[in-house]
Amino acid sequence: MNQFLKETTPAQRAKVLFTAKTHTTGGRENGVSRSSDGRLDIRLSVPGTSGAGTNPEQLFAAGWSACFEGAMGIVARKMRVNLPADLAIDAEVDLNLADGGFFLRARLNVSLPNVDREVARALVDAAHQTCPYSKATRGNIDVAINLILDGHTVLPASVHLAGHHDQAAE
């Protein structure tokens, strides 16, 4: 290859669809975060305290679960599967401390009532490959995706451990 010609990466060729802009002051202890368009204007507080605001872990859980549900919709259309109207995702993001450092762990509990188990598993696995939040966390934090079918938890649909290859659990 010519030393003066450089290959471009997919990220360099990407079309920016949206840029979220926020301004935060005060951090997680009595902070405030506002979006540039004014649609987000929230108080922040430390998790587990009586503070009046939310915390970054709750915001991350809300963003990831909403994005994951959107990815499931994309996958369902490609698979020609109708998602149930009562599809729901309960995201749990743990803030942990070990060896003097903080880290996250997460669980996505995906409720797919009246969906065949194998179809549900295929939807969830494909959504996890599609969702930008899932891509961002892959290999960085431990993630468990649990299927809840007709009110019964199928534990887990898949487990993705930081630094390990994805492992499907039966």
C-alpha cells in the first residue's frame, strides 16, 4: 500500500445521525444536567441517598433499555416477527467497588409475553449485536440478558462477560 494513502475506518465514514449535548455541573452530588435543546433538565444525586435527583446509573439504564427495545424492533422487522404490545425491558445497572476502583455490571430483563422461547432468544441475541449501548459495553462490563416469557424468567438468555467471549447459557 502506498504510504501516503490511508484507509478509512467505518467510524470515519459514518454519517452522524444525532449528537446529544449536555452541560453538567456539580457531578453526582447535588449536580444539574441540562441538554442543549432544553428537553432534559434534571437534578443529580448520589445513588442510595435521600437526594432529590437521579443518578448516572439510572440514566444509563434508561438509555440502554430504550435503545435495546429499538434494536429489538429493527431485528423483529427483519425477522418478520411481531413484537408484543406489552414488551418491556427492566434494566439494572450496578455500581460496584472492588480493589479501590469503581465498575459497572448490568442486567437486561426482557419481557416478551406470548413469544416462542427460541424466537425470543434469537430476537434478544440479535438486538444485543445491533444496539449501540450493547456494542459500547461489550467486553467492558459483565452483562446478563434475561428473558421473561409469560411471567416466568428464563435465566439467562445470554451472558456477556467483560474480557471473555460471549457465552450462551441454557
